[in-house]
Amino acid sequence: MSRISRSLLAPYGLLLLVAAAGCAGKTPNTTPGATAAGPTVQPPSFEPSTGPAPKPESRSPYASSRPAIFDAAWTAIRDKHYDPKLGGVDWVAVRKRYEPMAIGAPDEPTFYRVMNDMLGELKQSHLFITGPGDESELGPQTEEQSGGTVPQTAIDLNTLGDPGIIVRVIGTGNGAATITFVRPNSSAAKAGLRAGTVVTHIGGRPLASLKSRRAMRPVEERFHLRRLASQALTGPVGSQVTVKISDSNGTSKDVLLRRDAPAEQPIRVGNLGPLYPEVSSRQVGDIGIVAFNYFLLEPVLKKVAASIDQFRSRKVKGLVIDLRGNPGGVAAMAIPLVRQLVKERTPLGTLQHRDHQNVLVAEPSLDITPYLGPVVILTDEGTASTSEIFAAGLQAAGRALVVGQVTLGQALPSVIESLPGGAVLQYVVADFKTPKGVALEGRGVIPDRLVLETPSALAAGQDPVLEAALTIIRSKGKK
Amino acid sequence: MLRARSAFLGTALCLFATSRVSYAAADAAPEAERTVDQILADFIKASGGVAPWKKHRSLAVTMTISVRGLGLNGTATALWTAKGQYLETGDLPNMLSMKRGSDGKRYWSQDPIDGLRWLQGAEAEQAEIVGAWMGYLQLSAHSSGSKIVPAPAAKLECIEVAYKQSTATMYCFDKATHLMTLEQGKKASPQGDTPYITRASDYRDTGGVMMPFVQETTAGPATFVVTVQKAEWDVPTSASQFALPKVGKK
């Protein structure tokens, strides 16, 4: 009777699992969940009602949807979270505490903030809710010279662009928000911006002020800022954004950048997206390097697999897989990518669902000849979720060395589900442990060789993480 | 749906033949004492019996797939022949395309996660149950026993069928219509067994065969809804359609 849908379960069931940090729903996740380290939720900014749930404020056009959204989100967590006991959290008591605050919130941003605070009680990543009327902590930056912003709901998410830079916190101590990548031929490149440049403001907002309301681990705080910076840089194609940079002498200046159209059309995978997948590959001497920004089967896997295959046919001495800044994506893509690199059955870890367990395992395929030379995986604090599952799996199998920084430590498979009223909820549906039984959540992948990026190194045109990887591979070749 | 139904029909036929229970006996038995054979005999009768299948050489079904609440939609097809050949395809845009089939002898599968491979063990057995024309030849080999089990609802009567390699599956039938409306089991894969529950509805007469046009399969947090768009008998086929895709190792 049910054979067709049943036979689809094997490939599709795993595909539904999103292991992506900061990719929840149609708007970016700006408040990743607190972690097992035990951060606390700060008190709400308004007084909760002590009586029955107040009626939603009538001035919000979305307020009438709040009760249904709240109930659907609360129920989904209760019924579908992988841990029926929710880590000991009294979910009924949580509802009693948060429902009056949420329903009675003065506006939708506050409503969703309270909802996310409620999800934060679980102290896990991959828990997030957003919806119509919500705004990010920055809001999409759409300032023109005349200033002003455009409500998020009025923006076509398919026409967003950015000026072509990535800003991350790197360096020693608390680090500094630094341009770590400039896309060739982008507006930023044409304006003369270079990797290693310290950024203090984006869109007039000081980056130092972009602290999360939630307590986070330092690595999560830095990841949070990175995403907020990305969000601030993103806006309608053709609009402009001001970036204030600071040179090594402490001299500041504003640079006005135009947001470029993305090189490729954005894609959506269910409620995930829009995403702008990018794959790049190059060869340095006799070593192949492939980098990609999301784990997606189409079109990313095909391009990455083609690159690896090309390197294999060229008989390169080693392969570098650059996962820096890769927040994950479709969890199952880790399997076929591993298959490109192994000749025998290779387990990547265990998924503990609510009612069953799966082992993520890569089996040889009849139509693939794997690359079997040395492999080094590059990581940073933005390497998350599926990227962590992939890196940890190959590391545990002894198939790859990991070089760079400790990864984010947000590696819980989740789904992104539509709720009433146009809201979307990302929630955790499985726990993940490496083949050695190690939970990556709140811990991350520990590199075999820790290498720190610094603004000065980047400014000098160096990439110390990549250079360490190349050195490792070359030394292997000499043995 | 028909494909599923055909497979289960095979199960029913197998068990029925083994125990030599007649339709008449099934009709006469009081409800409280009904046996597996009686339940299956009623199911076979209600779903049209074997006769419609013997008139045809192939069956093609096209379907839509949606994953409730997750914003995923796609299409699927299934094709069976009286020679035991089988091919199913599935496509979710921006996600994946998959194929599974048999040349009538061995079953293969191709998808981005588990690659291109010959199916073995429990996976092969489950594929055979699904892919066989009426299914009974394979099921007579795979079924290792059956029993009545408690039904989850008063309007249902349920049996559990054990298999040689894959885990047992529960099938439930509507007491009034005798059509199968619920299936509960575990889908085998290289990643392990995944529990599922499928509910079938919207049965329609398709060339004398009763086919559920809607099937909802729930596994973990996700519910797949498969809806039949078209069922066509005696479509032209060629052997190459069912062969293992060219290996062409890169």
C-alpha cells in the first residue's frame, strides 16, 4: 500500500535534516540558541502579565496570529524534539511563563524575541523562530545616501546582494572585526578594500555594539557578530552601504559600497533560503583546493565532486577542503562528499532521533572512483553544523587532518517547519555524536593543528591556515 | 497506492495460498474469530482480486510528493511490468533526484546520499516486495509468518507480517471496506532502520483495481504526502529502462 512513500524515506528522510547554523527560515537567524554551557536568558524588557493571556495588541496586523503561532511552536518542540524530556526543562512551566509575554508583546519583533527566548530555555543550537513582522537585530540595511530603511517584509529576498566582503572577528584577545575576504571584481574590490582591514562600523552602526541579548560562549558571540555584519552588508541589489574602516595607525574612513547582484540565482530548499551557493576550486602547485559555502546536494555537491574528480585525474599530491565560514546546510550531503574520499565503508557519526537511531555512513558507490591522497580540512569559528559533522567524521576515520580554529560547536540536525501565520520554526530533531561518541554541540571540532588568523597576516597577503595545510601535505609527500 | 497495493496483494496471495482458506470461509467467520487468512482474503476481494492484473503487461503511475510543513514539493513515478521489471523515480527540485529499479532479477538504487549500488539484505527484500508485479512470487519467499495483532482503532483489524530479512510490518484494514488503510514498519537503509506509519485513503477504481490515491507517511518529524496523479496500464516499456544505470566510473 504505502510502498512509494516508504521507499522514499531512505534518501529523503535524511535530506530533510538541516544542519546549518544561522540559516533558519526565510530570514537570517540572528539569535542562535544558547548552548549546553549554560548561558541564561536575560529578562524580558517589559513586565509580564500575571493574569490570563492578554489580547494581542491590535496595532500589529500580525498580532491575531500570535496564539496559533505560539501554540504550534510550543507543541512542535514538545512532540518532535528528539529528547522527550527536553533535557529536564519543564516545558509546561515554560509555556506558563512565556505565553502571556509573547501574546501581549507590543510588536512583532518583541513577540519573536520572546518566542526565541522561550526556545533558548532548551540551551541548544538550531532552535529559532521568525515570521511576518519580525525584524533582525539590525534590520536589512537599505540605506541610500538619504538614509532610511525599508521594512523587511517589503524586500524581495530574491534580489538581495552585498558589496563582496566577509567580515569576521579574528586575531588574538577579543579579536577585531576584520575583512577576511574580498570577492574579486566586487564593489569592495573596486573600492580598494583588502583582506586584513579592520572594520568598525557598517551602515553607521558600531560593530562593537552588536552584542547578543543572550549570554553566549565567546565563539558564538563572534559568530553572532559575523552574521550580523553579513546581514548589515546585505540589501537590495544596487543600494549602498557605508563601511567604516580603520588602518593600522588607527585612522578611520568611511567607504561607500554598492551592493552587487549575486553571481548566481539564489536557491531555496524547502523553508531554507534563499541561499547563494558558491564553489571555487584552484590548484596551488601540485595541491588541489576546493571551497564551498553551503552543504547542498544541488548544485554544490555536483560541483565539488567534479572538482575533486578533476584533481584526482591530475594526480595532485594532496587535497585541501576549505570549510571556513561554511555554516552547514543539508546534513545528508556530508555522506556523498565523504564517499568521494574513501574506498571503504566510513561512519561519520550517530543520529539519535526521538524514536530511533541512524548511523551516518558513507558506502562506496559503483560510479565513483574516490580520491585517496592526503586530505586536509580547513576550519574556523564559522565552520558549523554539517561542516562539523563532515570534518569530525573524516578526522575520526583518520582520513583527514583538520587545520585552523576550533569550530562553532553547533551540530544538531534540525528541520525548518512552516507554522500558522507565515511563521517558520527551526527545531532540533536529533542528537549527533561522532563515531567516537563525542558530542560536537557546545564543543566543536578540535583541529589537529591550531592556526590563528590575524589581521596583519591577512593584510600582508598571507593565509596562515592554508599555508599550514599546504606545508602538511608537502611534508607527507616527502615521506 | 497501486504499486503498494500490488505488493501487498502479493503478500495476501502468498499467505492465502499457504493456508488454503477460501473466500467463503472468510465471509462466514464471525468477527471475533477472524484469522489472518480471512482478513487477507477479504482484502484481496475488496481490492479487485488478481484478475485485473492478468489482463495487463505494465502499469505506470505518476505522483506528486510534498513534505508537510517543510516547504518541499516534487514528483515521483513508478513503473512495473508483468516480467517483474520495476523502476521508480523521485525528484525534489534543488534537493535531489533518485532512481530505484530492477531488471527482473536484481534490485539497484541510485541517489546522491547512498550512491549507485546493488541492493542487498533487508533493503533488497523490501525493494522486491515493492517492485514485484503483484508481489506474490517474491513474498512467498520472503514472508516467514503472520499473526493477528491489536488494532490501534476500533474500526480496523490488523495483522503483522514477518519477513526473512527485514523487520516485521503491521498492516491494518478497514473493517467495513476491507481495504488497507494503515501500514507500520521500519524502512531499511545503509543508515539503519527508520520507523514509519503510512495512512492510505481516497481509494479509487482504476481498471478494476482499487488504488489509494493519497498516502501519508510519517517518519519522525516529517510527513510525506504522495498523491497519485495518473495510473496507466500497458504503457510501452523497454529493457533498458530497468537496467542498472551505466557505471562509467570516473
